[in-house]
Amino acid sequence: MSTLLVFAFNNETGAPEMVKHVQALQRQQLITLSDAATVLRRRDGKVKVKQANNLVGAGALGGAFWGLLIGLLFWAPWSGLAAGATADATSGAFAEKASGCGIEDDFIREVGQTIGPGHSALFLLVEYMVEDQVLDSLTRPHATLLRTNLNSEDEIRLREAFGVVEMI
């Protein structure tokens, strides 16, 4: 089972700064990640997503996963920013992929509402962690932790939905 953790910050620097702390936890073997990404939502509302290859290496789930998930968070119909039929169709496709993979609508809605303009977030898809030590270490002022679990079947559907092929 994997856990999707989202650390949301009310500033633009919190997520990039937390990457260093996650790297330290990895060196201590307290956390193992499948994938990670940082998100910056600029004050003008534009969203910048950067896959954190320095945390998981090249490949992982890939940019398609983060692009679609982040797209869902910020272009979903409940955001009040519908821009016509194209946006509705796109957000519907995002929602179908995410909900078909075990990511609940309420979680997606909460994350989208938490990451406002001028905010940043660190998304971690966690394979393993020593939960109490990791969460205690990563709890920061001005950060909101959101999380959801994915069982093994959901994780397989997630990889299939976003075109990830297991390397043997």
C-alpha cells in the first residue's frame, strides 16, 4: 500500500525547502518514495510543477501522472474557474482517471482548495515510512498535511491509467 502525502505551504518557498528534509530522511532509511513533485501556484494563479527526480531518480511514475493530477486539482469543475466545454471535458477526464485509481474526490477537492495563489506544495508518493519519525520531522509551521492511502490494486490501476510500465 502506498500513501500520497501533500505538504501545502502558505508561501512559495516551503515546498522546495522541504525537499532537503526528505532527502535527509531517505539517507536515514526512514522513508522510501515511488515519486515526488513540487508545485508552485504563483500569485497570478499559474501553476508550475516540477518532478522531484532528485528524490526518486528518473522515471518513477513520470510527468504524465503529476501533470494530470495537478491539472485535476486546479481545473476541476468545483474550482469555479470553468472555461467552457473544453475545460469541463478535460477536468472530467482527470476526475475519471483519479477516482478510478482510488484517489477520492474529497481528497482532490481539499488539496485544490488548500493550495491557493502564492502557495506551494510537496507531493510525495510513499512506499514505506517510519510514520511517527517522518511526520514529526516534516511537520513545519505554516504547512498543512493532507494524505490518502492507495491499496495495491489502486496503485496498479494508477500506473496503468497514467501509462507507467514496470521495468523488470
